[in-house]
Amino acid sequence: MTAAGLPKRTPKANLVPGTANQQAQPQQPQRQAPMPPVSADRMRSRMASYQQGVRRGRQEVRGQEEQSE
């Protein structure tokens, strides 16, 4: 126990038996197929939808605040 009354951690006390002695093998990064480019019109549409959603959410929150007063 520490001076503050907290339990002290015992190093390696919670390891699963048999796994602590194994050497970690470096993993090779998995290569993913490149993402296809997104057209400017589609991105503009996504951003406009996002902006509309944010505005709608803010209006709903304002409406709830006004009703609770």
C-alpha cells in the first residue's frame, strides 16, 4: 500500500502464463488498396449535409432550452 492508502502495482502479476517469454515478432504493415478519389461535387454535397445537420441540431437544442425556462 502507498502512503495515500492505494494498492501498489506488482509488475507482471497479471500476465497470462506462457506468453511473457515469447519474443514479439515485428508485424509487417498490411497494404490496403488506395481509396478512389472523391469528386468535388460529392464532397461539396457531403459537407453541405453535415452543415445542415449541425444547424438542425443546434436549433433543436435552442428550442429545448427555451422550453425548459
